[in-house]
Amino acid sequence: MTPAYPYEGLTVVEAVGGPPGNALRLAAAMAGRIFADLGAKVIQVEDHALQGSEAKPSATSLALQQFLSARKSVVDSSLDDAFLTGVLRKADVAIVDRHVHGSIAAKDLPKKVALLSLFGGSNAETEIAATEFTIAALGGFLNMVGDAEREPLKLVGHQEAYALGLATFCGLSASLAREPSSDNAATIRASLLDIVVWLNWKAVPLEADAPIPPGRAGASAEWRIVRCADGWIALVYQEPDWPHLCTMVKDERIRQDKFATRQGRLENAVELADVIEQAFLSRTRRQLHEEALSFRLPLGPVWAPEEALGDPHNAARRLFEELPRQRQSQNPIFAPRLPLLWNGSAFSNMIGDMPVATAVGIS
């Protein structure tokens, strides 16, 4: 009988140490979440003793936990070796860090293992203290955002960790597709630094004497976020879009000679953004969005979460799903679903309101 989903019948174990919210744990959780959405039984091993030592979790961290733990069995082990060994012996796939990998005998690990690290390569076993922010700086990722006149900024959220989770899933799924038999062992090694360099590929010179790509443009950036009557809108356009943007702005100052060429617009980016912002302050995000569509301009309004949930386009795409509830009395929680459909359906539409199983042990 053909499984309804590609990983139905597969057991995946996430077992990554370290404090809650660190990059490797988030990466493992994201990879596991994708496997769970595609039918696998995913066991997320948590160290609740470590979590209990933290201050009361914020609403943001609780929402993140709800999203990443959806459709998984969450078990408490305090990363006890004997407990982990018992769980891993029954798994088909394991996602671990070097601490867990080094504490479990090779014979007790499943044949398919993803080994996550911060640095990778010869530094995969390093004890150097580092965070997601450290790796983003080392990989040049922080040079992409912010203003050169200000301190470096990181992107909101954990994009680097989630990209590592996606890479981990891709590596494991490729191994499963090529060598589905449990007798064929494979270790997938994925590092956060490699991922950051990959994300920042445009800033890596291709030749030894190539000029250093510009970064941290700040107020002089070609593409900006500008104010409008009820919020903000992303000002994004290409060279062929310029005449249409001039028509949409409806301010003759934008037709000055100094703005006529791309080079001139770059040299006068701050003044140009101010002209456009002043014109947009009399119109709402919705009005600007509709006008941009009529001119085929890629301007994008900045929506609040509740506005994104109610957007007709997002509703038609079934972009958001209600997550399984851990408690009967819990308020509904909505999050973006896996951005693909399997045989025309989202996984969540097939399984309904399946609760998250919380176990105290596995025999």
C-alpha cells in the first residue's frame, strides 16, 4: 500500500543539547518539523531540567516552541545517556550535535544521522564559545543589513538557524532517497557557518582582485522602507519600473534630472526616498498596494500579523494553518504551513486537530 505521505512510517529523533533557543536546537527542530509535516513520527528530546533553570519564558518563545513542536512527541530525558540510547535504537533517523553524538555508541545510533555544528570542518569539535550572532558576523552576514554609521544589527528571528534546519532536512532526504535501506549508513554534516556563507553568497568575491561588494547601505540604500498614511511600505523597483513609479508618485520633483539615471538615484538616494515618502504619506498601504498592482510595481506593504492572517490572497493560498493544540482549553494558534502541497493537499488538512503527544519515557 502506498503511504499517504513520503515519510509515513519513518521515525526521526531530535537530540541536541545546549540552552533552549540556541541555533543548533532551533535548526534540529525546524528539520524535524518538516519531517513531521511530511508524515514522519518525530520525537523531540528535551532537557526540561535545563529549561526549568531559565526565567519565565516570553510569549514569543512560547509561540516558537508551539510552532517547532507541532505534530511531534516531546519527551523529557535531561539528556540522560541511557534514556537517549533507548530512544535512538528505535529510530530510523537522528538529528544530533557533537555532544550527543559523542556520548552514544555508534552501534546504538540509527544508520541515518545528521550531525550539526556551529563551525564545521576541522573546527566542528571546537569548544569556542559562539552564538548565532557570532557566526553571522564571521560569515559576513551582518554586513548586509543596517547602517554603516550605527552598530551592527541582526535580522529579526532566527533565519540562519532555520536555513541550517532546511539544509539538514535536504541532506537527510537525499540520503533516504538514494539509500532507503536501513543497512546503508550515512552521516550528514551541516554547519551554521557554511550556511551563513551560503546565504551571503553575493558578498563573496569570485576573483582574487574583485572589488569588495557594498554593504550596510543604511539610509543610502537603493531599496527602502518608507512611511505612508497608516504604516510602512517597501519601496522596491527595477530600472524598467522607474517610469511607472514616477507616474504613481505624482510629484514632479521625482522627475528632476538628478533622478533620471540609476547612478543619479543612487547618489541621491536619501533625497529621493524623502520625495517618495512625502507623496505616500497621503495614501494608505491598501491604496498604495492596489496602485502598485495596476502599474505592475513590486511594492509591498508591511502588514501586522493579524492583517496577514486576514488577507484574501493568503487565505486563498491557505498560507496559514491552525496548529495542533496541546491543551483542550488553549486558544487557537496560527502559523505558516509547510510551503508545499503533497498530492494537492497540505498535510495539516489531512490529519485534522491531532494533539501533540507528551511522553515521560519510552520503554
